[in-house]
Amino acid sequence: MSNTKETDDRFRWIEEMIANSPYLSSLDAIGKRNAAVLNSIAESALRFDEIVSRAMDKHGDLSDERRRDD
């Protein structure tokens, strides 16, 4: 339990340092914006992968139908 309290105290200290320092506050804001942008890029990549997978599955189905017709 003492490790948890020490960790909580450290996080509180870090949060206070960020809140009291304009420089650290601006870095924190930049970090949060960057995290949001990276999250958006990751979500878009997952959606793109899903679209490509569906297209490849559909293309594979069409190829199978063409082979049967030949």
C-alpha cells in the first residue's frame, strides 16, 4: 500500500508543478493535442484497413466467380 501512496504523491506533485509553471503547462497542452492527433490517425488507419480488407474480400469473391464462369 505504501507504494501506491508514494506513487499518488508523486503524481500530485507533478500535477502541481505543471499547474504552477507556464512552460510546463504549455508543454502539457501540446502533448495532449499531439495525443489527440495521433489517436485520430490511428483510428483512421484502422478504418482504412477495414475498408481495404472488405475490398480485398470482395475482389477475391469476384475472382472466384470468374474462375467458375471460365
